[in-house]
Amino acid sequence: MARWLLIVATALMAGCGGGAEAVQVTGVVTGADGSPIPCESGTVLFQPAAGDNATGQHASGAVLPDGTFKMMTKVPDDGVKPGHYKVVLQLWKSYRDGKLAVPKQYGDASTTPLEATVDGDHTHFEFKVEPGA
């Protein structure tokens, strides 16, 4: 019984830590003119694109007032696993009032036109979007 538990535990640990090394990912979100989008709060989400990233690990990053962000998976500075992602923007003019700072299409993985492929050569992304009304 103890041997069986050791085998299962080893397999589970391998599954949790397996796959490619995470890489540090940074970026910036701006309006079409290159200026920061005024928002009360904001988050960039990387959601694994269908068929990619068998681990299914989402990543997120807070958008700072200048539009910059740094992605994380579980804890700050742990990076993003290489793969192809749909990029979701949750930028709020007023979170309390539910007023978006970018068009609604950017807030859902099924409608966002933004994508990112993360690997050792692609670690910084610039997303230009039209601000919301």
C-alpha cells in the first residue's frame, strides 16, 4: 500500500511541475494613439487558447496607471508558461458603476481579438485598443 501511495504521489508531483519553464512576461496597454487608457482599475488576463496549454494555467497582471503590466500565474514574479493565449482586458473607468474603459468585446476570451504567443523570444507585448465610450 505504501509503495502504491508513493507512486501516485510521484505522478501527481510530476504532473504539477511538468511542462516548460515559465517566463517573465511584461507589456503595455494603450489607446490607439499610444497614450495610457484612463482607468480606475485594470487587469490583463491570458487565457489558454483552445487546444493549447494542456496545463490550462491562466495568468494575470494588474494594469498600472501608465498602462504597463507584469504577468503572474500563481504568485508575483512566477511568470507565464509558454503557449498561445487569448488576451482579455478588464479595464474599468468606474468599477463600482460597472463602466468599462474599453469596448466590451475585449472583456471575454470568446470575443477578444487580442492574442499572445509566449515563448523565450516573445516576452513583451503591446496591445493598442480603442477606448470605450
